[in-house]
Amino acid sequence: MAFKPANHIQDLQYFGEFGGVNPSISDSSTYTFLSAKTMFDTFEGNADGCYLYSRHSSPSNLYLGQALAAMEGTETANVTASGMGAITGVIMQLCKANDHIVCSRTIYGGTYAFLKKFTPSFGIETSFVDITNLDAVEAAINNKTKVLYCESVSNPLLEVADLKALAALAKKHNLKLVVDNTFSPLSISPQHLGADVTIHSLTKFINGSSDTVGGVVCGTQDFINELRDVNTGACMLLGSTMDSMRASSILKNLRTLHIRIQQHSKNALYLAERFEQIGLKTVYPGLPSHPSHHVYKSMLNEEYGYGGMLTIDAGNISKANELMELMQNKNLGYLAVSLGFYKTLFSAPGSSTSSEIPEEEQKEMGLSDGLIRFSIGLDADIARTYDTMVECMEEVGVL
């Protein structure tokens, strides 16, 4: 039987305190112990099923973590207050002074800033490479390298990482392969392709309503225990704790993720194919013209499609801005960062989500100032959306 991640989410059953179909929300920051001995054992990590303090864990957070672990096929997961809370916690747990990271050159701007500008003060250095060039990846590995880091589908250029090949490299050199799967939940399952740790920004597709910031780390029970350790755990000590109310909200939205991803993918493929047909420079992993289309297809959970992210090049930032403003005025979407919303979102990443990357490095990696990143929404009449988008492009001279 084919691996179907969504089925694992739906199979989880949590009853509320009074038999509710949704689990009760644990609205407490601290928990009562019936004996001092139990409190001591919990601090030492020797009391299963006991809650210590919500920065460590809470029932609501554990429910969400279990559901996300089921989705990704990992032993367990730890939810955090943001995607960056997950990323920074993992890196600081896996690396110490004098360690080295090999990372994709095209990644989310916040991740880039953390690895390029923040971690060097702790003695952790990073080499940024073309993740699609396996020879370049291996050449960057040295005897201090501890982590190989990538995004399944990169932000914003939509480069696709060959996770099977990268997992083999990581195993060969005794590294941890850490994969940010934010752009491709359900479509790609990094754990089943050899990843050691899978990260998501829950803010995006998984929550899907642009009302919550959150993150998750999916991995082995041992690694998640390390992150939560009261003495040495990066998530515990850095305090990137998700609020229980938010965890409960995301868990409810997670139940419809499989339906939403299918529609995001269907709409994005429809637009990408037609944009390319009319001569727009279009990047979408579902197009045969994408340089790594065959790689994505080899990793794909087919029923979920190639995801909801695509890019076009408007030629320059002036035309890109004019086009986005007009599309917003025509109610085709919002000129906004982030992704995974029910409505289409668009932005020029060179001056927004990737602005932390210096301009010369943007040019080197192929990030032009006219690039528009689209997170395609759940439009019921995507043909009409396409027609209106084309009218906007013609009006501003992109076509």
C-alpha cells in the first residue's frame, strides 16, 4: 500500500476531557504534583506522563506534535513558537563552537541571516553551496562539518533538493541531514527519503489561515528529548515555546491539510502551464522544463501534487511592483509575504523575504529583482483567475 501521510493524521483520535471531538486545551503554565518525589523525578526526566511546566511541554502541544510526527513519519515531534524557533533550536542543539554546516545557497532569508551573521559569533561557520550540485556539496564538507541543511523546495527560487542523494552523502560523512519542508508538506516526506530531522514553519501551509505563527521539529525520540532537556535542551533553554491555544488551533486546521494541498497544487499547475505557454519565464517544479522536475517526481507523493509555489519574472522591480499592486486592486490576491493562505499571496522576494541576502549574492544565485513569488490560493474558478491575471500583465507591459 502506498504511503499516504494524511491518513496518519486522520487516524489519530483525541477525545476532550468531557468527550469532546476536539481535545481539551491545557490552559495552564504550570502543573500540580501530588508528591515532591514526583516533581523531582519529572525534573530528572524519569516520570513519564507528568507535566512539569509549559515551556517544557503541555498536553495541547504534545497532541499537535504527535499529529505532525504521524504526518512526517517520525517517532515524535516538538512544536515551537515559530519556524525560526524550530530552525535555531535544531542548529544550536546539533552544533557547538568550531563546528561547520553545509547549507543550500537559496534558503529563507531568516535562516540565511542566522547562519551567515549570527552563528559565527558562537564559532559555528557555514558554507553555502548549490544544493543541486552534489559534487559541490561533497566538496564543501570537511572534518568539522556536522550538519547538511537544505529546504526540500527552496525559498524563493524553487530549487529542488535530491533528498535521497543528500541523505547518502550525509550518511557517508556521518552528518545530520536537516530538511526544511515548509514549501512541500505531504507532497514530499523527507523522513522516508533519509532525512534525520524535518522542520516546518507551521505558519504557512500547515496552519493555512495566516493567523498563527508556529514551528515544529520532527525526529527521533532521543533527539526531541535532547531538545527538551531541562539542562542542555536548546528548545527548553532558548524558550521557543508554543502557546497551548495556538497548538489547539493548528491541530484543527491540520485535519484539512490534505484537501488544501491538493487544491493549491491543482491551481498552481494550471497557472504555471498557461504562464509558460504565453511566454512568461515561469518556474514551477511540476513543469517538465524545471531543471529538477525529474528529481521532484521521484520523491513525490503523487496524490498531493507539486505544491502551491511558483515564480514568474516580470523583468524588473518596477514592473513587478506595478503588477502586484494591480493584481491586489483586482482582488486576485494580496501583496504580502508568507504563504499557504486560502487567497493567493505574492511578493518580490529580493526586496522582502530574501532581503537579508546581499544583492551580489542574489544575482549570483539567479534571484532577479523582477522575480515575483506566488503562493497560489484555493480559488474555485482558477480559469477566471488566470484570465484576469493576464489582463493585469498586459496592462502593465509584462506581456
